[in-house]
Amino acid sequence: MFGNLKDMMGKMHEAQQQAEEIKKKLDTTYVRESTDDIAITVTGNKEIKDLEISDRLLEDKEELQDLLVISLNRALEKAHQLHEEEMKGVAKGLLPGMDLFK
């Protein structure tokens, strides 16, 4: 009984270490979403790193706001998907045979 508990605790510790390594990796993994007038770069941990705006949009505040919202949401969704994919591996290692992210 205690052997199984010890094994499980070891696997949890290992999974926790793997998750930390993945988080560090995702800090330096970038996704980019761009249109003709806006480009946004986000880390795999969903932190905005860069934002480029064409001079044309500086004259139309409403269009700029609309495009920023659309582009930011798309970039953050890509980062979220990347993050989820990386974390699936950790979850599978912890509980083999169970798909926690269906």
C-alpha cells in the first residue's frame, strides 16, 4: 500500500518538475498573429511581448481598437493552444491511460 503511495508521490513530483520546465520553455516560445496593419507576438505563457501598428491606423482610432481586440484574442488563443498541448504530456505522465484534456 505504501509502495504505491510512494510511487504516486514520486510521479507527482516528477510531473511538477516537468511542468516547471515546460513553463520556462514557453516563456521563450513565441506565437505571432498579424494582419496587414497589426502584428502581435505572445509567449506560450500568454504574455504579450511585442505589438506593431502601421502608421495608417494611427489616424483611425476606432478601427485600431477593433483590430487590436481581434488580433490580441487570436494571438492569445494560439498561445493557449500551445500551452495546453505542452501540458498534456505532463498530465499523461502523471496518470497514464487517462486523457484529462478531451
